[in-house]
Amino acid sequence: RMFCAHPQTKTYFPHFDLSKGSDQIRGHGKKVAGALGTAVKNIDNLSQALSELSNLHAYNLRVDPPHFALQILAQSLQVVLAVHMGKEYSPEVHAAVDKFLSAVAAVLSEKYR
């Protein structure tokens, strides 16, 4: 979804096969989902729970600008959730997911300061 709606994000993955159904895209999606699962389980201590991932993005991958890219990812996730959940994706659920993803983005951006 993100690569279709925001083609500029493809530049973050120059070595990936970006075709639909790509194993690399699916694999990275699983990593993202796993990291979000870790964040949910450790919501009271996001900084510690996501420290390794934050270091990876800030110092090794040097994803820049981090908050902008994470906002695009969050928007894409929100759209996918809304499509799949339908009426269950109420304004209250949307607000809660948005708050959570914003907190995750803030933690992942901490090391860039």
C-alpha cells in the first residue's frame, strides 16, 4: 500500500524486489508487524522495547527523515485497517491507533536528535 500511494518511499528499499507479492516486501512487513507487536506488549516502556530498532534505523540504515517516513507508514497502516475493519474502525479506534503509531514514531525518531 505504502509504495503505491507514496512511490517516493521506494528509495528507502533500493535492493528490494518491489513487485506485488514480493517475498522481500512480505518479509519486511512481518518485521514491521513484529515490531508493532513488541510495542503493544511494551506500551509502558516503548523507548526500551524499541531501542534496538531505533539504533538500527538511526545509525546503520540512516533512514532520513525518520518522522516523515514513519508518518507515511502510519497513514498507510490506517488506510489498510479502515478497509479491512469497515465500520468497526470507528473514529475512536482511529484516534487510538493514531496516538499509538505517533508514540512509536516519536520513539524511533529519538536517536536522530
